[in-house]
Amino acid sequence: MSAFIYICLLLCFAAGVPIAFSLGAACVAAIASDPSMSMVWIAQRMFAGINSFPYLALPFFILAGNIMAEGGISKRLVRFFSTLVGRFSGGLAIVAIVVSLFFGAICGSAAATCAAVGAILIPGMLQKKYSAPFSAATVASASCIGVMIPPSVPMVLYCFMAGTSISDGFTGGIVPGILFAVAFIVIAAIVSRKKHYGGDRAYSGREIWAAFKDSILALLTPVIILGGIYSGFFTATEAATVAVIYSVLVSMFVYREMSWTRLKKVFLESGLLAASILLIISVAAVFGVVLTKQHVPQMLAEFFSTVAGNKYVFLLLVNLLLLVLGMFMENSSCIIIMTPLLAPIAASYGIDLIHFGVILVCNLAVGMVTPPFGLCLFMGSDLAGAKLGSTIRSLVPYLVASLAALALITYVPDISMGLVRLLRH
């Protein structure tokens, strides 16, 4: 029966059936062939799977990120950080990485970060004679930091599925996100020096101050969101609603770059995206019950205990598995499917589930820039007008840096857990 379920699922994937419907078809096939299971509870289980107050954080963080991307916030962040680091060799590449790190702390989405930062910086990089493939690779790689740094939408999803603290999950992603950013900055500086990509002009103190004043409300966004969560003033779900209200006020009434017509369109786009994720979650709840009845988690645990003699080998195998899955699957879908299977096994090896969540999210973030289905890779190439093959070649140094950072995060738990333990006490 387990083999039948996965064969059905793989056939649907191969036919291009959307994830939610592929999972649903596998569930229906399994239930129809098992007399002990009833079709009646599919709808009941789907509703129960998303009938949770914390799930409201997902659509609200998605909405807040889209509003901020359209409301002039990203443009002001680019302008400010350009005055600080733009004058160095490869300055605009460094600005792209730093802004992606900061914008990720606002929207929590790699795709939104790539679109917002790339639309502004890639034309500037091309104008300064940066190659189109390098520009695309830099922005695409940097945008993956958006799902590591809090507030991370995939981390919210993982914490729901694993039953762990969202605030701890956010805290665990701070240092790893910074580590990836530093690794990317080193690569950008080395490549830029080798290819003679110059920096921008030096800015005066008056220009830096003017850019800072213009961007102060954008810079305060992560302070308000994360400060409220860590201080206990509001929960992650409440923080998401605060982020929406704040982004609307700043974009519409302070920066005045968001019209009512555009706001309506952003609400619609965000609603559709959130609905697709919630539909996958609801169907995955049914899929999880089916797998449990078929003892798939136990079989997977037995496999790992046979192959992996210790947690280090287990983590290596998990990294390899997730890197491959990330190449073919969207990260939310992968988290929904794999977390219930892998998290209990990780816990049995004594791995903290927050640390495991950071490993999972970082792996899937790398998957967003790896072919054949790297969303950010495609977005970056399109924005730069670069050939995909050339962009992939320029991406290789960033991928090497990503794997090195991922290895450190995996085998040095204090990178993820040090700040978590500090804030817990």
C-alpha cells in the first residue's frame, strides 16, 4: 500500500498535477483501496488541518511582504545601503546582498526579496558594466537569505508542522542568515576584484544622513516586528497583522507609493498565494494520517537507524535528501511533506528540533537557486536578461559558499542554537 501511494504521487508529479491535487489523489486512492478507511472524514480532516489560530500568520506575513515590496520600502533600503558600501569594489553586488538580508527581515520570502531587490539593483549593476549572468546569480543567491532570516514564512510553516516555538525558530535563523550573507559578500568581492567590477562613488556624510532619514521607517520595520515578538508584547501571529497595518500606513500615507487600486491587486495576489499554501497544508493533513496508518514514519525511522549509525551520518543523509528535493519541489510543499516524517527521527537522535528546522529551511533555500526548478534562479535570469546556462555558471561560486555555510550550520549547532539558548534564559 505504501508503494502504491508513492507511485500514485509520483505519477501525478510527472504529469504536472499541482502539489495539492497530487496529494489529494494519492489520499483518495489509498482510502478507496482500504476498507478500514472512509472518504467521509477527508473533508473533516482537511478543515481540522488548518483550523488553527497560528496559521493566520502565514497569509498576513505574505501580504505584508508584498505590500512592502510594492510600497517603496525596498527602493529606500537600496539607496541607504548604497551610500554605506556602494563605493567598494563590487559595491553594487554587496549592496544587493546586504539589502536582501535586511529585506528578508521584513518580508520573509525569497521570491519577494528577489523581485523587489532585483528590479531595482540589476539595472544599476548592468549600467555599471557588471555582467548580466553575475548580476542575476548575485541577486538570486542573496534572495534565498530571505527565507532564513526572521520573520521567515517557511520557518513559520515548519514550526507549525513540528509543534515547536515560532519565536525560537525565528531566533535560530538569525545567525545562519548572517553567515550566508557574509559568505556571499566574500564571493562577490573576490569575483568583482577579479573581473574589475568597480564600486560607486564615495558619498558625503550629508548624503548618507539624508538617505538614512528617508529610509528610517523602512529600517524600523524589522525592529517593530521582531522586537514585539521577542519582548513578548505580541505573538508571531499578532506580529504579522501589525506588519500589514504598518506596511499599509507607511506605503500609502507616508511614502505615498501605493494606490488603492494597487493595494487591492496586492491583496488579491497575496490571497491567492496564501490560499494555495493553506490548501496544500489541509490536504497534507489527510496525507499524514494515511502515511501514519501505513506505518511509513516507522519504516523511514527503521531505514535511517539501519543506514545511519549516528546523528552525524543522519544529518548528512538528510542534507543530501533535502538538497535533491529542493531542486524539484517548492519549499512550502517540501516542508509540509517532510517535516512530519523527519522531525521525529531527528528528535530520536537527540537533535534539537529548532536546529533541525534551521537545517531544513537553509537546505530548501539553496534549492530555490538550483536547477532545474529554482524559482529565484529563473527570476534573476529574467530580470537581467541573461541566458540560464551562463547564470548557472556564475552561480557556482555562490553554491560552493552555500554548501560550506550549510555544513557549518549542520555540524556546529551553536550557530543556530547559541542565541536561542541565550534568549531562553
